[in-house]
Amino acid sequence: EDLDLLLGEGGGVRAASPARLIELLVHPSRFDHRFCSALLLTYRSFFTPAELLRELTGRCSLPTALEGREGAGEGAALQPVRLMVCNVLQKWVRHYLRDDEMTPELLEALHSFVDGPLAESEQTRALSALLKRAVAKRTVRR
């Protein structure tokens, strides 16, 4: 029984802890565009932009020692989550992050993520480039 999640009759999320919301947001087999949009519209009631970024990028963390091991499975299992995180971040940066929220610290954290964990994997490198372009467009607009 999940004490940090309350689902409605149709299986939609009615209430959840912030950590659980992030988990559901980037779950590869459960992606829901309406849920994503609703969360990105309302996240400010329980996260600052920096906290949201930290929570999202934290979902991609795994000790690198586990990723290369045969049979570990966790690195391979994490790859779809990384793709989801990148997609959500791209949507957030393009459509939901306000100009006044794009602080130097937030931009630095975004660049660290894009140039770090995302750039390390061939599968996420292309998404990393797309996210980098989205960030660049937003910083030019300011």
C-alpha cells in the first residue's frame, strides 16, 4: 500500500508526495502528457525551480560502477528514465520556466547536467544537444 500516493477511480493521480510526483513524472512506462503539463504548471507550490531541477536530475543518478557491470541491469534500466528526465526538462525549459527564474545558478546546474551525465551516454547525447539548444534559446531571449 502506497501511503504517499492517492489515485482516483480512473487511475489518475489525485495526491502524492513531491518525491512520488517526480517518480511518476519520469516513469518510462507511465508517461502521461496531461500529468506532465499539470505538474509543470503547479510545481512552484511545492518546489522552487532549483529544487525541481535537482529532483529531476537526481532521478538519473546511479553509481557509474554499476552501469558497466554485466548482469547489473540497473544502468540499462536507468536509461529510459534518463530519456524521460531529458524530455521533461526540455519541455520545462521551453514552456514553463519563467525568464526571471533563469538565475545564473540554475543555468549552471542545467549546463552541468547536460554536459555531465547526459553527455556520457550515446543514447542521451542527442537529447542532451536538444536540451542544450533549448537552454541557449531561452538565455538569448532574456
